[in-house]
Amino acid sequence: MSDLMEIAARLDAAMFNATATPQLGDTLSVADAYRVQEASMARRYARGERRVGIKMGFTSRAKMAQMGVDAMIWGRLTDAMLVEDGGAVRFSAYVHPRVEPEIAFLLKAPLPRTVTPAGALAAVGGVAAALEIIDSRYENFKFSLTDVIADNSSSSGFVIGPWADPAIDLSNLGMIMEIDGQPRQIGSSAAILGNPLRSLVAAARLAHDAGESLGAGDIVMAGGATAAEHLSVGNHVRLVVSRLGRVEFRVG
Ligand code: 0L1
Ligand code: MG
């Protein structure tokens, strides 16, 4: 267990100092990788950060192919990771940040462990276009499945557009992510498990199995719909999701 605590401290320090650390190298089981994640997040909570929800990862083929990982993962989101819509982030706060287009859910009721997509929808108070800023703490943004789980699934920042009424068909919404006015990723919400609601169903199960309940007020990021794009100083990133709205931020 002390080894796991040491790894958690190393990953937390890499995040805190925005300095890359070597990969762990497939030395952990999946269960131990989540224990490391929990322990490194406990260090952040002890510094005053508050958990505000969870993010799902590798819920689309595009993301699995980009990173060479083929299983769904999840990570914790804190209030310190939330970036105001239209706001700015500091490039120097990250190791090698990337951005990806997502759909976010805001819960208005608890999500039970086992729920159908329709049951999950009934617990949703809002849905929004969202951008996730991912930042692996590993050198060269390279990792195994257990490496990335231990590293809080590369969670780093997230930006959420205006919440919309969830009573729309989420299964095939067009998504265009622009950087500096140029379309860089074009996709559909269908890429997220056929419908982002399925990611919410999976989130309920995975979080519950790890002893984390999802309740009213929690945010769930459904996972990248396309491959991620590198960020550079000066970038302006904007995502438009058909029928849902837009969200944007700058890199300073
Ligand atoms: O949304 C996603 O699929 C993000 C996965 C996080 C892991 C990564 O690509 O760094
Ligand atoms: Mg993501």
C-alpha cells in the first residue's frame, strides 16, 4: 500500500508542478490504479479542492484509437478544474495540454448503480456542449491503461457551455471544434457509445463500484467525441454542438 501512496504523491506532484514524470509501466492492476487515483485526489481535497463530478474516458473509437487504449475509464473532477465559459487558462499550468469536444450532464437526482438510458435521463437537469482540457502527467503523453487511470484519467480542466433542457434527442448532434477560427475536429455525439446517455449509464456503474455515488449537482463529462488537439499559447478554442449551443475558452 505504501508503494501506491508513493505513486499517488509522485503523480500529484507532477500535476502540481506541471512537470512530466516517467510512465509506471504496467506495474499496477486496474483496482490498484484506481486506488492510486483515489489517493492522489485525496491530496487535492486536503488542499481544499472539492469534487464536483466525474469524467468518462475512452467512450469513443476515435479516442481509443488516438491513445491506443481499449477500455472505458473514469476520473474525478474538482472545482479547481472548472474553467469559466469564455475564460482563459494559463498554458504554463499544464505539462502538454490537449483539448477535446464533449457533452456534459448536470444531475438533478441521484443516479442508481444500474439504470437504463431513459432512467439516467430522468435524473438529468441539464445538458451542455463542453470542452475537456486533458493533460497527461506522463512523459510524451504516453501511457498504458493503468498508468492513465492512476493519473486521474488525464483530468485537468473542463469548460461547460450554457445548460440546456435535456429533452432533446442526444443521439446524433453535430459537433465542430474550432481552434483560432479553423475547424479542427468535426464529429457527432453518436461517436460517444452511440448516444452520450450510455456514457452516463456506464458512469453510474463504474463510480458506484468504486464507492463514489453520483447525486444531484454532480457533473458528468461523457468523454471525447473525436481525437484531441494540442493546445498552444494564444489559442482560442470554440465548440459548437447543433441544437445544444457553444462553449469557448482561450489559452494565455
Ligand atoms: O474523453 C476521453 O476519452 C479522455 C480520455 C482521457 C485520457 C487521455 O486521452 O488522456
Ligand atoms: Mg475527455
